[in-house]
Amino acid sequence: MKRTWIKKRFILLTVSIISVWLAYLISQSSEAYELGLKANKYVELNLNKNWGIRKKALEFSTLLLSYYPHPEYVKYGKPDKEVGIESRYSPKLSSITAYSNIIAINTTKQLIGAFRKAKAGDVILLSAGTYHMQGKRFKLKNSGTAERPILLMAESFGEVILKMDSLEGLYLDQANWSISNLIFEGVCKSHSKCEHAIHLSGDADNVEISHNRFINFNAHIKSNGKNYYFPDHVRISGNDFYNNSARNTTNSVTPIDVVGGDDWVIENNFIADFALKKQGKFTVAYGAFLKGGGKRGKFVNNVVNCAWKLPHQSYLDIRIGLSLGGGGTNGKFCPEKKCDFEHSQGIIENNLILNCRNDVGIYLNKAQDSLVKQNTLLNTLGIDARFSASTVMIEDNQFHGRIKTRNGARISATNNTSLGLHQQASL
């Protein structure tokens, strides 16, 4: 009886795959693309769990699926010297108000001391060079003010590298800091020991992180609550975020990982090559998300390249571009100790999202009263909105793939352009 059931299952699988293949011959539609993805994932998950005729059937399925329709890889050139996507902007010492006190830094020891001593209006100015930082985390102790923030910076981008062998990197639970013109590089022997370059928590309001480069971390920037206070009014602009290899860790991988907090602006950044090392099962990584009950966050004018220099390792290597909601949040980590929504009144506008071939470019999970507008999604499965808390307006986007609602999500979609699988967008 069991053997008969197995045969029926494989007959059904083979028929499904042939149907996908025929769909390719008839029309290269987004529906065939999605069916092909699902079949490839099924085959890859089960190929090494079978033997004999069952394994041969799956191997034959792999051959057929090599013909399934999919968009082409999209090349994206980015000069190494440029940071973010607005390299023209670089914070300059000359723009700092005259009452600021400059703390000149030449050594790592001086730098760590300045983290403890700097006060409102101070500028921690790093001389050109490489600073080796080893320790669990480096706490920035004091708060600036709105009129006189504390600045941590180099005079010009590219002159200063912070090589961090540190679990959390810079830990900031104070308000009114500005961090600019620095290169943060994770150098931990174990990827699990380089979690963050910067960790924001609690009262870290009105923080600006601009014109930096972040390389080789799991969650390059992490933000969450402390005693149910969350960082608000944070701006992350004109930065690079990427990794040089897939992260060999069981921890989550998301370059900008924000739980809770209101009025964030994430704009003009380049985010790429965030992936977990192949594990023989589904691995899911996001370029950036806002979740955990925050409000009014914005993703504007970013470039997210899911596979810039790190090709997908398999069909189980899931990389999602931008998300309001991410994978969801345990209620105890949300501002109200519950998450009726993951994010409310969020905006995803004018972003270019590339090469998230195994899943969607934009994922909306309990995204209440959200707007997705004028984005271009190439070589991705499109857009997903999920759960009844998601109420979304989707307007004027160009995309490969499709727009899909799941589990009661509600959308209003107007003037969107679904591109043919080999059709170019107007950029």
C-alpha cells in the first residue's frame, strides 16, 4: 500500500513538472516561473533522501526543470570607491558648528576612551589608519542633544577602517549621535561572533548613520527595545552593506534588522550579498526589514542586490529584498508586548531590487496601512502581502513575477507593470 502511494506521488510530481515545461513552451509567464520554483525546491529537498527509481525520477525532473522559465540575472556595476548610491555626499569637518570640541584619535585605546568621555557637541575625529577592535561590545556612554549631537567620524571616507572582532560592535542606547565616513569590517574567525557592527537599543533616538561601509556581519545594523523603549527617528543614508561570503551561522542574517521604533528613514543605501551558507534546507535572509510594531518607517531610493557577487547556492537559498514585517516578532519584544501589526504606515518607494531569484523582492507581513510605490523589481518573484493585518496600496511599480495576497491580506493595486520574464524595465 505504501509503495503504491509513493508511485502515485512520483507520477503526480512528474506530470506537474512536465506541465511546467509545457508552460514554458507555450508562454513564459510568471505563473510558470512560480510553479517551476516550487518544483525545483521540492526536488532539491528530496533528491538525497531517495534512492533507486525514485531518485532517478527526481534526477530526470531536474533535467526537465532546467528548461523552466525564469528572468535573467541582472548585472549591476558599482565602483569600489563609491559608497551608497549618492557618493557625492560626504560629511565634512568644515560643516560642523564652531562650538564643537574635537577629540583627535590616533589609537584604538584613545577611541575606546572617547566612547566613554564624549559629550554633547563633541567630535570624535579619527586619523587615517586601521583600528583593531576586540571585545564583546563597545558602549557609547553619553547622549548628545538635538542642537549639539556627538559626532563619530573620519574627515574623508576610505581613510579609516575599524576591523572588528566583536559580537556587537558599537553599542548605543543614547540619543543624538552621528556616525559617518567609516569602514566597519567584521574579522571574527567564527561568523556567529560577528553579529553587528552597530547595535542600537532603548533611548538611541535621533541617530544618523551616513556614508559608511559595513562588510562581513550577520546583522550589520541591529535595533531593538530596552525596557520597552525603542530607538525612534533614526536615519540610515548613503551606506554600503554587504558580505564577502555566505554567513556560516545559524543566526539570522539581515544587514538592517530593526525591531520596533518609529519614524525610521532608510534611504540611498546599497545592500547586497546577504546569505546563509548552504545547509541542505531552506535558509532565509532579508536585505532589510522593519518589524516589531514600529510605525511610519520608510525605505526610499535604495539598491538591493540579493546576488551581487555571491550567486545563489541552490534553490533553497532564499534572499528577500525589503520587508515590512520580516519573519514576524514574538509579542514580548514589541512595544505593547504584542504585535497586532508588524509595521504600520510604512513606505517602500523608488527602490531598485535585483536578483532575488528564489523568492519575492518585497514581502509585507502584517503591514498595516502601507504604501509600495514606484519600485523596480528585476529577477525576483515579485511582491507578497500576507495576513489580514496587511492593508497595502501598491502603485506604479515595475516587476518580474507577480503580486500575491496570502492569508487574508488586502491590497489596492493600481498602474503596476508586470514585465515579461526577459523584458527590460525603464530605469
